[in-house]
Amino acid sequence: MTRQEIFDKISKMLSVRFDVAVDQIKDETSFQNDLHADSIDMVEFELELEDDFGAEIPDEEAIKIQTVGAAVDYILSQQQ
């Protein structure tokens, strides 16, 4: 998948999960500050990422993923 395809898929996931318009989601969108995700939201989102992309996200990596762009980049790096 290209970076844009990953971004689009993650944006759709976030749109449903956090009830926000897809066009409001940008690379710099912060899960906590912009989407108001709590720790449970983040764990559920990470599990969804793992299921949808077939990438395992270790806890030490998961805490580094603070923005949509960071999530996209992580998934992209796991597919190479």
C-alpha cells in the first residue's frame, strides 16, 4: 500500500471511531489533543490497526504514536 492509501484507510477508521469528518483528519492530528482519545481508545485503535494491517505494534512503539502521521508512518515501515 502507498502512504496515501494507508492514510485514507486510517482516516476512515478514525472518522467512525471518533465521530469526526474524514476531511478534518490530517497528518498532524493528535489522538489526545484533537480527537480526545483516552488510553482505552488508543488500545482499541491499536488493536484495530493490527487487525486491519497485519502489523504487530509493541507497547514501546505504541506510546510513540501520538499523531495520525506517526501511525501511518509506522504501518508503512512495517509493510516494507
